[in-house]
Amino acid sequence: MARTSYQKLYFEGMAKHINAQFDNVHDKLDEIIEHQKETNGRVTKLEKDTVVFRWIHRHPVPTVIILAILTAGIIALGYLFGYEYLIKLIV
């Protein structure tokens, strides 16, 4: 009999925990829906966080030119100062 009451308490606790998790999910979903209505479906925080990646995606040619210039600069500094010095400077 004690085992049955223990199992009952265990499953009741699990059910309460699962219901609480669903409540959290529903609250978060309501927040997302409200934010979507306020911002007309745009995820503004995500857009702010990924501004560099979006610029790279929209401008591939300038990106390649900038990367080539940076690479050439690193190679030139390596020749001038020695690669060991650059590695020590970075690390």
C-alpha cells in the first residue's frame, strides 16, 4: 500500500512539473507573439546581433577585397617582424 501511495505522489509531482513547463512555454509563446505584433514580424534583437554577417552576405566582393588586404597585411607584418614575434604578440 505504501508503494502505491509513493508512486501516486511521484506521478502527481511529475504531472505538476510537466504542467509548469507547459505554462512556461505558453508564457514565452505569448511574449513572442506580442513582440511579433509590435515589430511587424521582425526580430530586431537578432538583426542587431548579426549585422556584420548580413553585410558580408549582401556584399561578397568588398568582403573578399577586405579579407585579401588583411591577409596581405598579416603576411607583410610577418616578413617585417618575424612570425614568431607575431605569434607571441597574439598569444
